[in-house]
Amino acid sequence: PDLSVYSVLWALDRAGEPVRPRDLGLLLFLPRYRVSRLVDALAEQGLVDKRRCPSDLRGHHLSLSDAGRDLRRRMWA
């Protein structure tokens, strides 16, 4: 995977709690459309858990899955 994938996985792992996509974009200095595409692709691969935000049904909370955490650790090397 490219460095942008690692950046997303690292940011979610470091956050330790679910993150909104807009906040992730601010952390990584990525435009909203890029974050959406990356997160959707990572969620399809089972690397990121994407859940509806209970307080805002239009939004999502993102967290790192176990597979995503494993990939991030392997990429670190």
C-alpha cells in the first residue's frame, strides 16, 4: 500500500477512539474527497471500521480494525 494508506491507518491507531472523516482529513491535510475515497477503499478491504454516527445520521465514525492494525504494524518495518 502507498504512504497515504499508512497515514490513515496510523492516524486512526493513534487516535484510540472513533474519528469523524472530516477530523481525519484535518489531521492528515487531505481534502474531503480524498479522505472519502481512501476510507471507502480501506473499509471494503476490512482495514477500517466505518459506522454511522448516532448523533448525526449523515456522518460516520471511523476506527481501525484488527486487520488494519496488523497491516500498519507490518508496514512500519
